[in-house]
Amino acid sequence: RKEVEQDPGPFNVPEGATVAFNCTYSNSASQSFFWYRQDCRKEPKLLMSVYSSGNEDGRFTAQLNRASQYISLLIRDSKLSDSATYLCVVNVGGTALIFGKGTTLSVSS
Amino acid sequence: NAGVTQTPKFRVLKTGQSMTLLCAQDMNHEYMYWYRQDPGMGLRLIHYSVGEGTTAKGEVPDGYNVSRLKKQNFLLGLESAAPSQTSVYFCASSYGTSGRLNTQYFGPGTRLTVL
């Protein structure tokens, strides 16, 4: 089983739609969790950290379910500029981050 | 404040040639990382460093060497390039390793093609 698994998509949605991405991780000792965003041919950038109680940043909401080893990202009122690949990232302790392969989102007008 | 920079941005090598990729950060981060990103594979850690003068192997270290002689710089070397090393290479740095301290900041990447 892959350490961090994501649905690769692509997710094709119209502007204004709500879209949710899911991610599962295999290591129950995982300590911290993140969502990164990567635009085409660019470097990954931190979108948001994911906290146990769930957290929100504007139109973005992240949830963590440790029992099910599951992370989600919800994007409300999608914008054209949200088109990107979203990477689920897990830290299992120590220095290394484990990256999922990413979920591609395409928002159209 | 430039963040993380990488040179060169693009490079084409012939099999067997050598090269060094340079990563520099101006955020005074202790931790630095080299990743490669291949289609369908996601980001994979090659080597990392937990401070000046230290290096450690990541998930895919074979065929690469690294050095961290100065805190702000992390060099990735390919001694004898192979076509399997064709990839996009990203450098990253972080302040620490726990929680939000492990937020990694990435450079713009180096696109390497080995013929």
C-alpha cells in the first residue's frame, strides 16, 4: 500500500462549484499533515496545514480523521485560479515529508 | 528576500557527464532537501541535510551525492549522469521538523534531461 494515496483526478468543475479531495495515509504514527498546491511546471507551495480539529482558510477547509487515517480538502466557490494540482503531504516524524502524487483540479468558466 | 533559489533552471547532459545543481536559501533554515519529481511518481526525497556539514540519504539516493559546506547552500551532484536521472529537481528548506516548523519552502526547480 502506498504511504499517501490520492485520487489523481482530474476533477473538472465549473466556476462557483464546491469540490472535495480525499487522501489516505498508511502510517498511523504520522504526526503532521499538509496540503500543498502545485501549478503547472512550478514548485509546490504550502496551501495549508491540517489540524486535528479541522481548519479553515477562506474558501478552503481541511479535515483530519486520525482513526480512519484520512485527510480531506474542501474548496468552496471555485475560481479559475484554483486550477492546479493539490498535493497531500504527511510527516511521519523526523525530517521527511511524504508526498502524495497529487490531485489535478481544472476549473472552467 | 529571495527565498530558495536554484541554478541552473534547465540543463541537457549526455550520458556519463557530470554536473552540480546549486540550491541557496536566505531564510536561515537549518534543514534542506533535494527531491526529484517524475510523471506519475510524485516527489521523492533524494538527500537531505539537518544542518551545516551534515547530509543524509533519502528515498532515492543512488547516483547522487550532496554537500552542505555552508548553511545557506546545498549542492546536488551527479557524477555520471544516466537517462533515468532525467527529471525535475526541486530543492527545499525548512526551519525545523515538527509541525508547522516543517513547512518546506521550495525552489523553482531544475529541469534536467540526460540523453
